[in-house]
Amino acid sequence: MKKELKINKTISDKKVSVLIGTFNRSSLISRTFNSILNQSYKNIEIIVIDDCSTDNSVEILQAYSEKYPDKFKYSVNEKNRGIAYNSNRAYEISTGHYLALLGDDDYWIDENKIIKQIEILEEDSSLGLVGTWWKEDNSKAIVYKKPIEPKNWKERLLSGGGIICGSTPLIRKEAWDEVSGFDENQKRGTDSDLFRRIVLSDYNAKILYEVTTVVDVNVNRNRMTSSNNKIMTHQAHINSMKYNMEKLADYYNHYPVSKSKYYENIAWQYFLKYKESRYDEDINNSMLNIALSIKNKFILKSLVKFIIIFYFKLKK
């Protein structure tokens, strides 16, 4: 039996708004909602933006709204707008002191997740967000994700995402306001971009070393299967990373290791795209970006990837 944490009355006054964007998840969304309602911390509101679903999602949202009129609010888009827009729209409706994000196919498994995070944020006003460990369910196995806090948060987040899962953090409202929420021009890595900008705005971040969340990766597993779709996916990642590097150019110039690693990430996406496309332009761009990586800061890993990419270039 799980230990129920005693909730301080002062803390219990701090409302938490859980922001959710959903699209055609009628078979899973109740699991997500119920995991929120099962939290030991009860001063929570759930804000859902339906992104023009074509299944019966809206009927489920209506049912929850009628059952929990004081806790549950939803709005339906007239056309599909994407996760960044949906999250910002949900925030506009919210009234909480703290904000939580949760994917419509993910769910919380620690009933004390929110109270633990609130206590950490209340104790340290310099913190903009608190993430947690999580686990991924990929149908074949459960993969535990247990990142360790970096010595330098700014440098780590500029190097790439992957240290804070989008369905785990609790975010201070003031930190969200400081960066104006999600960048709706950021097409990929929107969660990572938000967390990165919060830390770059001089808020600190923390990771709670406990598994609180399940990320269901089964749903999206078979969406991108054809070679053509893989090419498009890699290009979308490349475009997003280039946009991000341009947007945060001043920061990258102050962190050469991060800049080097980011060029390496771009190079590798070009390389993966080349393996599908066999376009000369892709392998050439891969070589260019790995060279820029090594030029900015020599890292052995980048050299190894340079050798791999160069080998494929010679073979073509």
C-alpha cells in the first residue's frame, strides 16, 4: 500500500492546471484523465484542447466535464493546430499556480507525483520546473528512463533534449510566462524547446529521482513506416534543429560543446535521411555538419561519426 503524503494547508491552496492536447485518442484518453484524478493532491484542474478529432473523443470530454464540472474544462478546435498551439490555448483557459503537461496517451502511476513536485518548487523559488524519471511501454518491453541531473543545465539542454520527458514536469507559472509558453513556430521537439528556454531564462531545473509516469510509445510505433515518410521525418527534425540553432544563436556561441553536439545531431539526421534517400545532397550536408561539429569543439564521438559518414560517402 502506497504511503499517502500529508499535504500542508499552505501548499494545498496552490492550484495545478494539467494541460492536455488530444487528437483521436478516445480509446486511451480516459486512462490519462483517471491517472490525474487519482492524485492524492486534489487542487487540480484538467484543461483539454481537442484538436479536431474525428472519433468519439468529444463525447468522452463532455462526459468528464459533466461529472467533474469544477475540475474539467475542454475546448474543440475547428481545425487541426498541433501540440504547441493546443498547449498555449489550454494555458489561456487555466487558472493554476503551477502547470503540468501530459500526453493524451501517457499516464501518471505515482499518486503522490504532484504533491512531491509542489513541495520541491515551494522550497526553492529559483526552480522553474521539476521533472521526474519515467518508463516507456513499447509493447515488447518496459524501458526505464532515469536521467541524472547535469552539472550545467544550460549546456546540457542546448546539446539536445531527452533529459526531461514532456509528460513529467511541474512548471512554475511565472517561468512559463517568462518565455511566453510554447513557440508555435517550433515544429518538432516543442516540449524540449519550452524547457530549454525556461532554463536559459535563468530559472533552475530539477529531476525527482522517482518513476512517476508511463509513456505509451505503442500508439505511434507504426505511423512512419514507408521510406518516403522516413525521409520526411528526418527532414522535419533537421528543419526544427536548424530553426532552434538560429533562434538561440547567441546562447550556442557561448557554449561551444553544445554547439558541437547540436551540429553532430543535425549531421546524423542528414546521414539517416541519406540511407533512405541516397541523395548526394544529404550525404554532403551530413559531412558539412559533422565537420562544423569538429571545428567548434573536438569531441571523439563526432570524429567516430565523421569516419562512419565518410565511409558511406566513399561507397556511394
